Amino acid sequence: MAKKIGVVLSGCGVFDGCEIHEAVLTLLAIDRAGAVAICCAPNIKQAHVINHLTGEESLGEARNVLTESARIARGKIRDVASVKAGELDALIFPGGYGAVKNLCDYAFNSTDCSVNPAVAQLARNVHAAGKPIGVICIAPVVAAKLFGAEHPDLTIGSDKNTAKDIEKCGARHIACPVSEFVVDKPRKLVSTPAYMLAQSVKEAAEGIEKLVRTVIEMT
């Protein structure tokens, strides 16, 4: 039976939602590995909307994280609150600012951030069941906030300020090149920098493909 890998999306667009390249590369790697992606996202209002052409906030415009994430999932997506850990063999979080604006509020509150309750519950239940979790780009911040008390090894590449914040949450940051990944075997957490360092889709793809393969091998 094909492995089922939950993919938590956070909107559609790097500056206010999920990083589209990272999401698609994740879905492609899962498919190539013979596994099945179960896309999900929180059914909440986005923190704000960014015009990706100008980089400016679209004042007065509101969007829903689940509705926007459905664009990437081609409509095949579920409210994260309805997904149970028992349905999944693993869980993966692509990056993009949505991970730290919509899945948690790190972008606004730094290490005093909180994680969306439904996202936190699913991730904690998957982790408690001994199933692997992959976190890409800036998404390791979510893992650090949820599992920092276990002092996991995580990477966001080499950004010193974010690395310090991850360590403030209790995790241990490991510097890592874009093409590689970090595995915390005891806690079954896998992370890769992707667009924290990548200068092209090709560069992001290499680490993401390795992360997905490793996560599936750990199931």
C-alpha cells in the first residue's frame, strides 16, 4: 500500500503564503517515490495579502488560507483540523512566509509566537506516534516552537538571526548547504534550507528531493 504523506500548505505565494516552488517540488518528489500526498491547510484568514508584483501589502484585501492553498493542490485539499495522525505515515511542511505568518505568527511575534492550534495538534500527534516530519525553508521555526523542549537538530541554512531564534526555542541549529539536509534520527525530524539559500529552482529541488526521500524511508 502506498505511503500517505501529509503536506501542510499555508496559502499560495511566497510572501503571504506557501512558497509555490517548494510545495510543487515536495508534491512531485512524493509522487515520484510512489507515495500519496494528503494536502491540508488551516481554514483561517491569512495574516495579510501581499501583491507579489510590487511587494506591497494589498490593504483591505482578505484571503482564506485553505482556499488559497487549494490553488496549489488543484482543489484536492482538506482542512487540517479534519486530518488525523492515524491517516498519515509522515508529515511535511513546505516553506514560504505563510509558514511563519499563517501556520504560526513568528513573523510578527518572533520567539514569543504561537502555532495555529489545529496545525499544532496534527504535528504533535504525528510526532507522538513516532512518525517522521519534514520541514523546509523557514518551516523549521514551526518545529522548533512545537518540539524545542526535546532539543532537536534543525536547519534553516545559515541565517544567523533565524538560527539564534530557533535555538532560543530550544532546538540546536545545524548550518547546512542548500543541496543537503539535516536529520534528527531520534526525533524523526528532517529539515533542508531550500529558498532560505537557493538561487534557483534547481538548487531548491535538490535538497527537497533528498528530504522527501529520507522522510519516506523513515516511515
